[in-house]
Amino acid sequence: MKYTVRLFTFLLMLAATTPVMMARLTAAGAFADAPASMFPLLDRNTRLDMIDYFNSGSATPSQNAMQGKSRVTSLTPDDIKVDMTDASSYQISLLPSGNDTIIAVIQTIATPAHDSHINFYNRSWQELKNGCFTPPAMDDWLSESGKKNDGEVAAMVPFMLAEYVYDPATSTLSLTNNLKEFLSPDVYQLVSDYLRPSLTYRWDGKRMNPVK
């Protein structure tokens, strides 16, 4: 009897001190449960409808708060892509980080060239500002010849426009130079050899590191 009581007490203590395993987070779940401030054009029910439409093979779009059309265009357990409007899209990707998961959100806007930025969040959608990614400076885009003519590039290229895409299969973030869509053909021809066409970063569990 005494042994049974001690065993029962031990099991209670073990249960109290053992952390509860976190539920498996999916990209669809992250998208559906994101706070309204993340995707203000879509309420939660609309997001759930969009996921259901995609899973059922339907091309039916959902109406957003601006009376435009939104739809899910790609969905895997760790990644979801959403056309928010005719000029904006999102990619929400789950990044492994030890025993936890980080949510990466890429927003792309047509300006008219497609231009992206990326932010990182924990499972509770609190933004992480601990250096998960350092956006490239103009110098990072320069080719070998561009480094020798950086003054000329600076005079003709006021800012960089690049589209971001994350590939969960390879844990790589690809940045594509989209200046060709923005600069006049004459100007782009003058600087095209001075700029790299793309940059690649790889997720190491804590941050995106440039691939040399």
C-alpha cells in the first residue's frame, strides 16, 4: 500500500514537471490564427474559407475587406502562399529552430516591379527582432565589375528592388534582382553587368546566412 502511494505521488510530480509537448504547427494553422493586424484585409473566417477552397481544388476567390479578391495559391504543411490583392502577395513559411518553430512572412508588392520584405515571428505571432536576417545592402548586389564602378551604379540606381521566395525543401531564401522591371531599358543596359542577378541565403535554425 505504501509503495502504491509513493508511486502515485511520483507520477503526479513527474506530470507536473514534464513540459507539455507543443502541438504541431502548420502553415495553414499559422495563417488562420494570425492576429488581425497581420492580415487586416482578411478576417479569420475568410482565411479558413480560402484554405478550404484550396484543399477542395476550387479556384473560387474570397472577397477581402477592400472588396477585392484573395486566394490561396499554394499550400503544404510548412508553407502557404496567398494572393492578397492583384498587386500584393504573401508567403508564410515555418522554419525549424531547435525544438521550436519560427514563422517567416514574406510580403511582396508590385511597385511596379515586384519588391519584397521578410519578417520573423514566434508561434504566438510576436515579432522577433534578434537578427534572423540582415537585408542586403547595395554593395552586396554589386558584381566584381560593379565594385570597380560603384560610383556609376550609385548615380543610376537609387534603390534596389528584389523579390524574395523561400524554398522549404532546401531551406534557402532566394532574392531576385527586379530592377529590369523598373529602370528604363537604356539605363538598365548600362548597369546590368554591375549587379548580381540574385542572392541566396540559407536558414541554419537561427538566422538566414548568405550563401557565397
